[in-house]
Amino acid sequence: MKTLTSTETARRAMIDSQLRTSGVNEPFVLARMAAVAREDFVPAASRETAYIDRAIPLGNGRRLAAPLFYGMLLAEAQPQLDDTALVVDSGSGYLAELLRPLVGSVEIITPEEALVKSRKTAAYSLLLVDGAAEELPDSLTKRLADGGRVLTGLVVKGVTRLAVGRKTAGGIALLPLAELGIPRLSEFDRAVGWSF
């Protein structure tokens, strides 16, 4: 009988006590969360706490979100092998690794790259943002094909929620689903303006 390492035990506990108890029970999600070693995506000093139910600092102001965010995001995304996916990465690479075998292709960009106008337009069927945004920039949403799905964290009045949307007629409407503690991506903050 194989003895589990402490990180394997922690990964199993994450699945049983964080994901399953919160309603994340899709077999493909649990399989990916069990297969990907979260401790490989955090700084060495945080490896022992990689499976706690809160965000982990990555450095440079970035954070790896709590496991529940990724589990719920994947469950809602329902990735398919014919999907072409675009991941806005928060700096860890964890989300892209969870997604990779579930879709036809994955391209990864940073939040800064998402702000830059791209020559590629309407190329992706699935857009996943690893963090919370006040608003998604047009330079990013133009990369999503009409009918494409988007999942992101959404910041509304300082509260972060997982949100899902679909691109129709060139626009995206996001529906907030669940209040979660999702690290904020300051690059996607709404421009501050005057109000009277």
C-alpha cells in the first residue's frame, strides 16, 4: 500500500473539505484538481500552505486564489476539447495547467498584455481570467468569438464574485454567481472619474 506524502494528503483534504462541501463535485474538476500539484505554483516558502482555503502571495503584488475559486470556475466553464481557450494569468500558471488537457488549445497572456490591442480578434471560444476585475477591457473581449464564454472574478462595490458571461452581438454581459475572495487585478480597475 502506497503511503501518501504530506502534500498529497493536503491535496486530498482540499478536494474533500473545500471543493466537495461547497458543491464542486464534477468528476473532471476533481480529477484535475487532484492531478495538478498546487505547491509547484507557489513560492518555495509557501509550499507547505499551498492547499489552505485562502489566497497565497506570489510576489509582485500577485496572489494565487483559493482552491474553491478554481474549482467553481472550471465547473462553470464546462471546457470542451473543441474549445480554443485564452487565460489571463495572475502570475502562477496554475489555471492554465488545470485547463490544458480539457480544451483543444490554451494561450496564456498577462493582465498587462490583455490591455494591449491584439491583431487576433474573435479567435477564442473560452476566456478565463485568473482574478477579479472591475471591468474587462475591450482589447481583451474583442479576442473572444461571438458566442464565446467568459469566466472571471468581478469586483462590485469592493466585493468579489465569480461571474460568467457570453459574448453576443459584440458585447459581454456578466452574471455574478457566487461571492468569493478573489484576488483583484488592478489593471482591470475602472478609470476613476468625477461624479456630482
